[in-house]
Amino acid sequence: MEKIQHSDSGPVTQSLKAGLCAAVALCLVASVVHVLLVFLHVTPANTVSKRYSPQINAWVYPFFEQDWRLFAPDPESVNRQILARTAHTDSDGSVQVSPWFDLSAVDGSAVEHHVFPSHTAQNMLRRAWSGYVDSHGGDDRARTERARMMRKYLTNIAADRVAAHRGGTFDFVQLRVVTLPIPAPGPAAGNRRPTPTENRLLPWWKVTRHGK
């Protein structure tokens, strides 16, 4: 009796194979592009990186930023206290401004005495501020697309954290950054309150309404 052989190469199977091959090829292309753009970002400035700088920065910042601090750590030489306050306009036109809220203190409490503190508590706010300063300088004017992105990134972090810890309704947020020197070790230094080296007040920024 002749055996009937069943083929598994029907249209559905062929379509699945084609889709799988396309997905693998897309992942490979995305991986190669990602590695190439990050490579151009970390290498010294050259003709290619200068020519395609907008595209490279748009891909790398803020999620894929690279540096060499893993191999050559650059510890902080100052303490920065980042505070935020919010404002809301009532129906009668009056403006309600909240007291200052210490964002850095919240991060500090999340890190202190924790064996494995989260990357968010350790670095998110600090790196957002560093990126803002690097892209804005000292006049708080956003002259590039990256500067506008970093300002929006810092604003969103502040607004989300104030809303999560304090609640309320607000439409604007303002930041104040107090820079304090790290005191020298010893009991004498511990009895003296360090004098701020900078007290920087940022402009009011409009945010998506938080609260109800």
C-alpha cells in the first residue's frame, strides 16, 4: 500500500517562516545601527560624527548616553539640593504657589541604608540636572533641540515626583538648585553648616496638568 506523505510547507507555514526571517533581519539591522551610532558618539570627534551629529544625539540621548566613568570614576565634589514648587491658577484668576519640596531628600532617603538602591533613586535626577546644565549653560535658554529635550526631561521628572509624593493640582513647576560644598571630615567640620556656593532659581515651566 502506498503511503501518503503530508507536507508541512503550506502557505501558512511559509508565511510564518517569512515573518520570522523578516523579524530577525530587522533586529540585526537595528542592532548594527545602534552599535554604530553609539560608537560614533563615544569616539573622538571626526568628520562622520560631526556631519551626522543631530541624528546621533537624537538616538543616544537621553536613554543610551555613554561615558567612561565605569573605568575612571568622577565622584561628586559638591552636594546639590534640588527643590521644586508648583503653581496653579484658580477659576477666579488667583495663583496658588506651593511650598518648596526637596526632591534630593526623597532620593537620599531611598538610597540610605539600602543594600541595593535603585538606579532611579541614585542617578535619574542627578543626571537630568547635569544634562540640563551641559546643554543650557548658565542662562537657562534652550538654543538646541537637545537643550529643549533635557529641559522637558527634567521638568517631567520634577512634576511626576511632586505629584506622587504631595498630590494636588498644578500647571506649572519651578526648580531651585542649591549647591553645597562637601565638608571636610572631622567633628569641627560637622558643627559648621556649609555655605552654599550657588543658589540657582530656574524659570517657571508649563507642564501637563497634574491632579484633579
